[in-house]
Amino acid sequence: MERVFQHIYQEVTGALSGGVFSMPAYFDGNLYYGASGDTLKAFSFTNARLSSSWTSKTARTFPYPGTTPGISASGTSNAIVWAVENSNPAVLHAYDARDLTHELYNSTTAPAGRDAFGPGNKFITPTIVNGRVYVGTTTGVAAFGRLGPSSPTNLRIVR
């Protein structure tokens, strides 16, 4: 019987410890993967090949079905990896894209449940648009963004 995948460019085995029901995200030479029952991991590219082991990972393990990360950045700086934990209540996490051990935010840390958005939903992908993060829920869409005025605090008017 002929092998179907005769021309595999690279195969990385053992890098993810759970089933993969999600898609990775890419940013500035790094691939971010969140397999089921595994941590969110970053892998780097060198000479068009993916590193055989992770280069950074979160402390948090993401339950079934894992997490599909989203990226926000200002060009190649200030990059944030957004990931949703499928739990009840669901949790939105934000990590420093250069160091996944550094969690910048999660929706359970806000006072009095301010950022709670209900039970998780399988295959949620955070969508980032114009400085806001949108997360699909079982009943609608949760929107996260900057609190306070929407205009810059250091505004200079030139006449």
C-alpha cells in the first residue's frame, strides 16, 4: 500500500501532550498551540523548521478541547496572546507573546465578577479588533476593552 504522506517536510512528535482540536496562531516567527489538556505552548521557527520542543509555555492547562489562541500587537511589539479556557465560568487569558509564563490578565481577576461571561463554549477563538477582544459565548458575544475614556489621555492639539 502506498503511503499517503510521502512528502512530509517536517514531523514533530511528542511536542503536544493532548489531542488537537484547535488551530495555532502565528506571530513574528513563533507558532502558538493549545492542545486539549495541555498548556498553551510557543514554538519558534529557525531556517524554515519548527523547533522540536516548546520555547515558552503557560502555567495554566486548558481543558477539552484546548484553546485556539488569538494575537494582538502593534506591529512586532506589545504582542499579546489571547486564549479562552473552556470552563464554567469560561476564562479569558492574556499572555505576553514573548514569555507565556507572564500572564497579563484573566477575566477572573476583575472585582465582583465584572468580566465574567458565562459557561465556556467549545472551539471559542478570541477575535481582536480595534483594541477590543470579542469572545463568542453560548448566548451571545462578550466584548472586552479598555475601561474609561476611549480617547488618549495625552492628547496634544496642534493648530
